[in-house]
Amino acid sequence: MSKKQISFGKISFNINKTSSHDSGDASTTGFGTFGRTPIQEQKDIEEIAEDLESQHVHQVMGIKNFGKKAKNIDVEEMIKQAKIAAQEANRKKLEANIANSSEEKSDSAHNSAPDQPQDDSSDEEVFGPPVPSSLLTKDPDKDKAEGKDDKTKGDEDSYDELSGSDDEDMTLESRIPNTHEVEMLHGTKAVVAVAVDPSGARLATGSIDYEVSFWDFAGMDASMRSFRTLQPCENHPIKALQYSATGDSILVVSGSAQAKVLDRDGFEVLECVKGDQYITDMARTKGHTATLNSGCWHPQIREEFMTCSQDGTLRLWLTENPKQHKSVIKPRQTGGLKTNPTSCAFSRDGNTVACGCYDGSIQMWDHRKNFVNTTSLLRDAHQKQSEISCIAFSYLGSFLVSRGNDDTMKLWDLRNFKKPLNVFGGLFSRYEQTDCSFSPDDSMVFTGESLQRNQDVGRLIFYNAKTFEKVTHIEVTKSHVIKGVWHAKLNQIFVGCGNGIVKCYYDNKRSLRGAKLCIVKTNRKKQSMEVVSSQQIITPHALPLFRQEKLRTSKKKMEKDRLDPVKSRRPDLPITSGQGGRVAASGSTLSSFVIRNLGLSKRVDDEQDPREAILKYAKEAEENPFWVAPAYKKTQPMPIFQEGDDGPSDSKKQKTSEG
């Protein structure tokens, strides 16, 4: 017994076959068969199509096949053409490899080349277009020598893509992004604090005018206006600002003894506690007792920050517990007395705490140990009795740069922390917040310069960190240059000046986002909206008494408002009678005033005589008594009214008595 097949038609693979429109031919229509049917000759296929199942379906349903007419495709011819195209591509590729490779590689490739195109059944045949010759000529060994493997090729930084060339081929001066500049106005006083969040989306500036301004690059237009300005510490100048490592909060260090932490929008998150100023031992107080000098966030621990104060201590805080410090660090002078730290900083890995003191020393502690003994101490780093306005670690962590008010900036090697590598002199500074820093690749150090008596323009000066030569300088503004921040991700430099101006320098090709997002936006004028003083409430189902008619034209509304004394602002009518000011308008007497205001009477005539008003109802009361008269009808005497003139009686008239 032969195995039966269920079929609903067939697909023909012969291109040369002419399609027949005969109703009895089931070989040209349908959508194939179920099961594996080998491709056979035309005669065998026609025999399969006329099996018993298809005949039974024709008898029962009256149809032979389903679906539309199948396309006739010659698969064998397509496979042959693809093989020929693949062989041609392989031959061209091998010829290009032989021509461009070295002699040793060409010999080995020549021996294996003739065998490959002849083997049609090989699994390594390539289908499709040939590989471009520019990709085949690259030497993989050269890429490995350069340190570029397959993974790093696709993950190159966008900074290098925008630059168009390697940084090694560029001079130091060309690496400084100063082709374009944007000016932002904070106020009229000196900007002594500048902070940019790690993502480069927002900028915060603080000044000695007690205000902190927030700038959002994505929301600003070409006018470069801040979206929020506030005074977080009341009447205390802002001394330092810094965003946390995650960018969700900002540390505000002011002239008060209490540091504050704000969120991204400027709302207060916490305020550090103030210590007891009458306690001598600063380790026994919960907070600072004198003016703050500086502060910074821990680069690794997102909830920890550090502040330094005039009370001679550095304190570590946690955002979870602002009511008490985490640790206290007390820097000492040579004789053991306390000294005031004027600047503080964490190393890039967060393992070292450093501060510059008023006695000219730089002291460091290990963050992983207790803060009793210093790990590095340099007494004569700067001039004594002068502020060290800033200390900054390099990105690699092996160098340190310090800026002092002794008109110098010094570069230190932490592996040999005894003498400075170089001293950059002639840098005048008037502010305790004048800072210095490294470029993102640690190839340069830069700092700002305050104006001296004979100078007109404040400068931002760049020095080579290896040869210690001056690279270049940027003339910023006609005022002091105090703060400078070179953001590594944006590749933009933000400078705070003494006249309240904040400048941003960027390169149009090598800088990303930041101020470049703002300059392309135009300042659109807001459309003035007409304020509607009173809204009309439409009540369609209200009673006719309370229903407000909807006036279609303004003319009818004006005519209706003209009749209203309130809307038309009609002046008060003159007083016709009575005395006592405006009370007479409501009634000449107190009783009429009360009656009218309480609604007890519809109308009260103030000019009518009260006696006449009562006698007006005398006739009606006499004819139709209802209340009082029936009760006293029997006992009521006859009323006698005086007749004649009501003039005064003559008192001198003598009385006559009847005798």
C-alpha cells in the first residue's frame, strides 16, 4: 500500500513551461504541498497533481486548487549564476591581496589561491558583492601595534571624531577651545564661584552680591539669561559652589558658618548645624563656629562633602546627618598652634584630603585612616600669612598645582613632595577665591590674573605642565579674572570675572553641546495675552430670573452696562433732605435707615409727617376695626380732639372763677 500525500496544488520550477489556462490543469495554480516533495520532471509532477485526494476534493467542493497562480522560478539557474558571481569576486579579491601584500605573504597566498576557486562545494564561498579594496589593504598587525583592537575601533570617543585629528599631532595652543566665546551676565559684583555639573547640562554661578544663578544650556536661547536667581544664605557672600559627582545636588559655601546643599532647581535640601562658639576644643562642637572658606564633594562617595572654616578645622559631613559632622581635621602650625585652612580638595580617587593653610603650608591626610597625623606635609609651600586660594590635583593624580595670594602658582610632584617642579611668578591676585587647574589631558595648567594698576585687561594664562613655558593667554575682560573651569566632557572653559560677567570659551569643531546649544536659538518674543477681567457664566437650564442672556455683539453689552450704575460708574446723587452726611440718603432718621437696609419696608417717605401718616388710616380703622378697637369697644371713652389754633397759651391771662 503506497503512502498517500495531501496536496492543494503545486509550484512549477520550469521557466520554459507555458502556462495553460485549462480548467482541468492543476499544475499552474495553488500554494504548494505539505510534506517534502523532491523536484522531479514535468511528467512526474503532473502525475502527483492528479492523485486521489485532489480528485476527491474536486468531487466534493467543486474546485481543484486554491489561491492565485504560482510564480514560475528556475532555482537551479539562479544558483548557477550566484556561484559564477562568487567565483569572480573571490578571484578579484585574491588578485588584490597578492598585489598589495609583501613577497613572503604573496608566495603563501599564490600556493593556496589556485585551489580555492575550483572547489565549488567549499563552505568558504562568499556570496554577494566583493569586499572593498581599501579594507583589504589594512594590516591587522599594524592596528594591534597601535593598540586598536576590534572592540576599541567601534567605541572611539566622539571627542576624537569631532577633532578630525589626533591630539598628539596638535600643538598645545590649538587644543585650547577659544575660537568662539559667549558672554553671560550674572550681576554687577565679582563672580567668585563657578560650577558645572558632570553632564555639562547646567551651570551655577555665585557672587559676593549674595546671589546664586542657575543656567540651563538646553533651555536658554541666544540671550543667555539664567532661569533662576536666589539668595540661599541671606546676607552672606557666596564663596564656593560645586556639583556632586552625580549632579543631583550642589554644595553652597558662603560667608556664614553653615554650609547648605541645594538640589538641581535651587531648593534647599539640608543645612549644616552651627557649632558652639564658646567651646575651646573644636572637636567637641558639632559644626563650624566661624566663617567658611571653601568646600568640595567627595569624588567617589556621593553623600559626603568637606568644608573648611576660619575656626581652624576641616569637617567631613554626610548628607544623611547634617546635625553633626562625620570627622574633624585640625591642621597645625610649626609650634602646634592651630592655623586656618583657606582651601581644601580631595584627590581624584578620593583617598587623600588636602588643604592649604594661612601659614603657607600644604597638609594632606589619608581618607581611609584617622586624621591625627598627616601623610604629607610641606611647611613653606607659599608665603606665610597669605592665603592659598586654590589647590587642585591632576587627573592622573600624580601632580598638584597650588595658587597663592603671594602672586605665584606652583606645580608639585606628589612622588617627591619637597620642592616644587616650577614656580610661575608675576600672577597678581586680589581675591581669596582665585583658582587654578589642569587641562583635561594634564598637559597644561592655567590660572586667572587680577588687574594691577597699569593693566587694562584681565587674562587667563596657560602654561605647559612639562616644559613650564607659557603657552598662551586669553584676554577675557576689562576686570579681574577670578574663577576658571575647563569642563572635560564639554571641552569648554567657563570664566568668572570681577565685573559680574561669566564668559564661556569653546571650539566650534572640538567642543560638544553646552553653550553651542544656546547660540543657535533665537530669542522669540512672547505673545501678549489679553486678560479677561470677568468671565461670563452660561447657565442654559437656569430659571428665567437667573438666566444670563448671551450678547452676540459688544454694542448691546455696552448699552446694557450703561444702564447699570455700578458698571457705568455713575456718580452719587445729591442729598435732597436730612442732615448727617450720606446717612440722609438712606433715611433722615435711624429707624428709616434700619428699615430700608433690613428690607422691612418697600418704601419709606422720609419727608412725610409721621402724624399725618398715622391719621391717614384713622377712617379705615374706625369703620373696620380689627385688632385693638373690638377689645376696648365697651370701655373705650369717646375721643375728644382739640379744635382751633394750636398756638401758645397766654400765661399772663388771669383765671376767672365762677362765684
